[in-house]
Amino acid sequence: MIALLIAASSALMVSLVGTRYLVPWLQARGVGQPIRLDGPQGHITKAGTPTMGGVAVVSAAVVGYVVSHLRAETVFTRSGIVLICTVIGAGAVGLVDDWIKVSRERNLGLNKKAKLFGLLAVGIGFAVASVWWVDIPTAITFSRLGSNSLQIPAGVWVLWAVLIVLGTSNAVNFTDGLDGLAAGASTVAFTAFVVVGYWTFRHGIAYDVKHPLDLAIVAAAMAGACAGFLWWNAPPARIFMGDTGSLSIGTAMAGLAMLLHVDLLLPIIGGLYVIETASVILQIGSFRLLGRRLFRMAPMHHHLELGGWPETTVLIRLWVVNSLFVAIALGVYYADFLSLDLVELPSGSL
């Protein structure tokens, strides 16, 4: 528990203070966010707001993770190292994308193929390292390995993990369209992973998870980093996280879900991201197949804005929706634990 508090508090302070100095540094170099001209008119005034704030999020999470291991009782593990390196890799892809946007003064960064290739490299690296270095069991799971999991070959699991990384990173990227939306929602989601990781650590005999405490520490560091960044990203935002932040955050969630064996619980924990992504898919599908749009604009948060909701109203209500999804996910996770036949577990395991 002490390691979790150290990771979260250290990451929060680094993100809070670091972002404070990152803002003027980016402003002095003209690193401002281009804004879509076809978006909500209220967003036009945001043009030029410093972006690439995800650098502070990733840096703070790494510092929080490392500082928490200065105690002799806390050791680095392969799971934690793989996950942190994966987050850094996804952040690097986002950083290149953000830099192209600001250097060319347009709202388009890496082309789709280059961005996909970068995320594929990160996802494959994570999946291969997880299977052949961390040596985790390969299964598609809901809340734990056991009767509710599907054992699959290692190669299939690698493909599954890559798809989860690609899907989750892009889902968070879609959601990052309002001041504070992704940062606030992600803080709550990572807190859920802290609970899952620590619960798994305390009741390890019931869960076949490698290094659950270290994974909980990574989640705590990410939660603290997002919370510290939110101080400056809350409306009106003084800085945007950019793809540097959204891709690294989504990749961290995907990695935590896979390594903690809660793959199929991820869509509930990230229910808000699923809704936002679904709105984009439905919008594109409807326009191509029927020649008409289902929403005023996708993702969903822009549809609500164009419907007359003030930005802060959309933000807070979507935070509430996100929190409800997280509460449901934790409830399902705990209900599954209660369904275990505790009599068959070794004495002293709980």
C-alpha cells in the first residue's frame, strides 16, 4: 500500500509542477495546437494552446514508478518494466504525430499508415515480451483465469493483445476532444486498475497473475500523472495532452488489462471510450452506406456540444457516465470473486 501511495503522489507532484513549467516553455517555442475549422465554433479560440502535454504525463508516470521502488521492500518486475516501456513507446509515436502537427501548422500529423505502423510496433513488442519474457498465461479472460477464460495459442494471444492496444489507444485518442475529458476519465479508470491489481495481490491464490502489485504501482503512477495534468488541462485548458498523452494512456490501460487478465472487463472500465469510438464508427459507416450522418459531429462529445450543451456540462456529465462504468466494472469483478469456491482454496490464502 505504501508503494502505491508513493507512486501516485510522486507522479501527481511531478505532473503538477512539471506541466506548470512545460506550458511557458512550449509557448516560447510556438508549439500550439491547430484546431479543426469544421468543429464547434467555441473551439476556434483554443487555437494556439500548447500541446504535447502528454510528455509531462508519461514522464511523471515513469518517475512515480521508479521512486516507488526506492524502498527495499518494492522490487522491479518484468511485468512492470514491460508495461512502462510500452507506455514510453506509445508516447513516442504520439510525440512524433504532435510534432508534425505543430511544425506544419495543420490538424493532421502522421499519415494513417505511419501511425498504424508505429502503434503496431509498440503493440507487437508488448505482446511478444509479455509472452516470452514475462511468461504470462495466454488466455482471453473476463476477470480472472479459470472457468471463465478461453485458453488460446501464444501466437493468437499476441494478435489479440495487439488488437487491444490498437483499439484502446485510438479510443482514448477519440475521447481527447474536450478540456479535461480524457485526463479526468483516465484518472478514474486507472484508479480502478489500482484496485484490481492490489486486490489480486492480496488474494493471489485465487488469481494466476504475475507481479500484480507492480502492475498496481504502474496504474497508481498513471492515475497520479493524469490527475496532476488535469490541474492545467481543466477548462479552460492551458495545455492539451495531444497524441503523446492519449496514445500512451490508452496503451497503458490495454497493457494493464492484458497483464492483469481482465481483457473483457476493459470495455466496461473504459465504457466512455467505447461510446466515443462507436459514435465515430457509426458516423463513418452511415455516411458511406446511406449517404447521411447519424450525429451532428463525431465523436459523441462534439454531437452533444452542437446540440446546445455547454462544454463544461458535456465534460461533467461524461465524467459521471465514465464513473458509473468504472463502478459497474468493479462490482462485476468483486461479484466474480464472491462466486469462487473459497472452501477449495488453501488455508490462509485470503
